[in-house]
Amino acid sequence: MNIEGQYQEAIAAYSLAIKLNPNNLDYFKNRAMVKKEVQDVPGALKDLNHAQALDSTLSEIYYMKGNIYRTQKQHQKALEMYTMAIYCYNKGDHSLNPFPFFFNRVNTYLEKSQFKKALLDYNIGLRINPQHSPSYCNRGTAKYQLKDKIGAIADWKMAVKGGINQASVYLEKYKTE
């Protein structure tokens, strides 16, 4: 059986599980992940909305929705969902590490050229995970766009130490300006 067939079997199994236990939000979340894999974005969002109706305080649901919206280039909706994930975390849902919420939100800000907001979130993210080299690289980009060349170079150097090759490219390109 090919992978597509396995996805369809998984969707059918989760659909049966939901029919037997319609109040289990994990079934909806899991079916949503499978639907996302087969490019059924409306179906995935519908399942996540059902999960959210069962528990609107679970940060993971908002994070998953944010990821879907981001892949669909619906940046404003993605930002709203990541912000809700952070809000739920701050209100007591500590079921997941909050770092991915900030990292994906900040990268969405970067994609939208909202560099000041990106810089703020990179600072928070790096307080949570100070060893995350991609954050140094991306924060360097935000700083560079905000005309903080010295700060950008310092961040890119940290990223290089962490093995991010792209940061070396930035250092070569921008150190002589």
C-alpha cells in the first residue's frame, strides 16, 4: 500500500473513533494532521475547530492552526493563532514548550517585513532557548533591516558558531558595507 492509501486509512480510522467518541479532541487533532498531509486544508481546519470547541484553552490547537495558515500564506490569521497559543500558555496550558509558538510567530513577522515585532519575539525566544542558532541568524536579519549592522553582525557570528552556514554568507556580504 502506498503512503496515500495509508493516509486515507488513518483518516477512516480517526473518523470511526470520532463517531464512537465525539468528545475526544485528540482524535480531531490527529485527523487534522493527516488531512493536512493530504492537502485537505479545509478539512484539517474544520477538525481543529471541533477540537477547539472541545477545549479552547489548549495552546497546541492554536499552534497547529497557525502552522496551517502560515503554509497557506495567510499571515495575519497565522499571527493571530500563534498569539492565542502564547496566550493559552501564559494562562496555564504548559502541555507544550512555548518556544515554537514564538519562533513561528516571529518568522511570520519576518516574512511580513515587520522587523520591530520580529526583534521583540526573537529576544523572547532566545531567553527561552539561548542555544537556538537559527534564531540568532534570523534576529541578525531583523537587526540588519532595522539598520543595526553591529547587532546583526554579532548575531550572525553567534549563528555561525552554532553551525548556521547562511549566517556566514550574510557576514561576507554585509561586513564591508
